[in-house]
Amino acid sequence: MNEEMKIFFDEILQLLEEKRFTRLRELLAEAKPVDIAEAIEEMEEEEPQNTILLFRLLPKDLAADVFSHLSVSDQKNIVNVLHEHQLKQIVEELNFDDKIDFLEEMPANVVKRILLNVTEEERKLINQFLNYPEDSAGSLMTIEYIDLKKEMTVAEALQYIKNTGVDKETIYTSYVLNETRKLEGIVSLRKLVLAEPEMTVGSIMDEDLLYTTTLDDQEEVADLFKKYDLMTIPVVDQESRLVGIITIDDIVDVIEQENTEDFEKMAALLPGEEEYLDAGIFNMAKKRLPWLLILMISATFTGSIISRFEDVLQAVVVLAAAIPMLMDTAGNAGNQSSTLVIRGIALGEIEMGDYLTVLWKEFRISIVVGVMLAVVNLARMLIMVKTSWLIAITVSFTLAITVVLAKIFGGLMPIIAKKLKVDPAIMAGPLITTIVDAMALIVYFRIATLILGIH
């Protein structure tokens, strides 16, 4: 919490303590919804008994905006104590897409309470949206958009926007539909304002359409927003009829969600949607345990490799001291390559056909890095460890080879994962480290056997 937010929160607490509710209501009316939501979440931790009181002091329209910014757990707490008419008021004021997001997270009994308080038409729409796949464009879209006819004049279109725009998600882009609701074009508010009043919408609309369909994956939609710098995108069904739009605020949430999911996979965690402080210890343990078990069992391969070459270690004990350094360096080198390639794939900079380019680039980088590390290690072992030239060369040559292999392997594995339709983020962090460690040991002992002549 920054200093400004702390002052705001302390003032709320003081007004609550002094029971100056009129002044508190005025203070809240002047604040931004997202700041009030942050204050409520902070109060849930420090003064939970005042959370509901603070929320009930909010004006009806402001309460809905604040509610949409709250975490799922805080939304559940508030819903559980609200009367039916209060719950109905909040739900009515929510934007349609926020309403769907809210219902998707609520238990069945809460959803049932809400559906009892909406019109038959809206109930059908809500049920339709709730049936879209969770990560699809259909689950993200809103039906609150401006639709125009191409026969309208600019003056008629502007008046229509003025009459109906107050309840819409955005008025900056309008969508031109024919009599069967098929999308024919789009027109920006800028074009409408600058055009002559007697011109028709059809004469100024943009027919070069960029759209998505209801079943497209949300990550693909996010890529469109990033590539074309969009603020909104229309969503059509299989017959090209407009059924909704997706706005940039929803896509920002998707990007954050996808990035979080990738970070969790790269850290060998099963993805989850609960916030860290809200998640139970058993749920978090359940997310962490599967990959830890897999990695622990796979690490037994490195143990078996060491056991197999036990005679080499017994003959030259100093070789054992270099094992942690070799394994750590190889793992780090592989992680560097895999992280950059995974990021490139996520941003659309690296395609499936670029594997040879990636291979060649990582090979050249690894030669430079491997040689530099080997030279430094050679000097270190001769000066600091005071070992023989033969052993120093063995370890340093192994270091160079393992860095080359680790970087090539780390660069190609995410592309292979993508080809196999597996999330490339899996090929990072602990998994790459485990595989590269085994590879480094095999190379190390083979080279030691050849150079030192130990069998």
C-alpha cells in the first residue's frame, strides 16, 4: 500500500471509529472504485467487522463498480450477508461481462439466487454465456455494444449513440449490422463526429474487418489485441452474426492470467487461480507435490550415473568436487536459453519453422559462453585449487561441452513442446535442469575416462 492509499485507509478507519457516516459516505463518493476496493480488502484483514458496513455506505451505482474490482473471496463474503433486494441492485448495475465473471466464480446456491432476480431474457443470455468454454472468446465478451444500420445518416447515428450509449461498455466503436445481424463493418466515433451529418454510415464504415469467433481461445484473442493495438474486437458466431465484443480491460486480465500460469509452470507448479494469501496450505501443497515427485524420481538417474562411474571418482577424488559446479552451470545455461525461447514463442516472435535459426543462434552463443567459462575455470583450478593440468583441462573441457549441449537443448525443447501441442512453459526451470544435469554427468565421466585413462 502506497503512502497516499495509506492516508485514505486511515481516514476511513477514523471516520468509522467516530461513527461519522455522512462524511465517510462523501469521502467514498469522491474516491475511485479501485481504491475503495483495495481499502475493503485491506479492512478484511485488519477490521473484518467493518467490511460490510463500509460496503453498505456506498451509493448503489458506485457499489457495483467497487464490487467488480473485489477479489472472489471478498465478493463471496459480501454476497452472503446481502439481502435479496441489495444483491439484485448490485447485479443490475454490473456490466454484463463483469456479471458473467462474477457468476462463474460463485457457488451454485448464489447463482440460483441471482438468476431468480433477473428477467427471463437476461436469464437465457446468462445461461448461454455460462455454457461457453471457460477460456474461450465467448466467455470474455459482453453484449453491451452499439449497433448501427448502414442506411442511417451520420446525424441519426450520433443521436442513436446519445440515446443508448449510457448503458454500453464502450461507444468509441460502433458495429454495422444487416437485417440478419451479420457484421458488415465498423465505424469509429471519431469518423462519425468528423463526417458530414447527411452522409450515410455505410459510406464511412470500415469493411476491412478484424474479428474473432465465440470458441476461439482467449490467448489467441489476446495475441490479436497485442499485434494490432486494438481497444475492442467483435465476436461472431459460426454464421458471422455479431454476438458480442471484447474490450481491452478484459484482455489485460487474460494476459495477466496467462503470464501467471506460465510462471507457475516454469516453476514446476500446477496452475491455480487462488491468490497466495487466500489459498489453503493443502491446496498449495497439492499444486506443488506432483512435479516435485516427478523431478525427485527423475533425479535418481543422476544418482545412478554417479554410481556407474564410481571407479572414476575413487581413482581421482578431486573430480567429485567439480560435479556441483558442472551441474549448476549446465542447468543455468539451459534455463537461460529456454526462458528466452519460451518468451519468444509467447510473443509470436519465434514460429515452428524457426527451429534451425534457433539451433544455429544458440550454438554460436554457446561456443562463445562455453569457451569463456572454460578459460576462467581452467585458471581457477590451476591457481586456487592447485590441481594438475590434466584434471583442470578435463573439467574445463567438460564445462565447455555441457554449456553447448545445454543451450542447444534448452533452446530447442520449447519448440518441440509446441510442436507436440504441449505448453512450452513446461520446458523450463526444474525440468530442463534435471535433464541437463544428467547430460552433464554423462559427458563429464566419458571425457574423464578418455583423457585420464581411467576404466
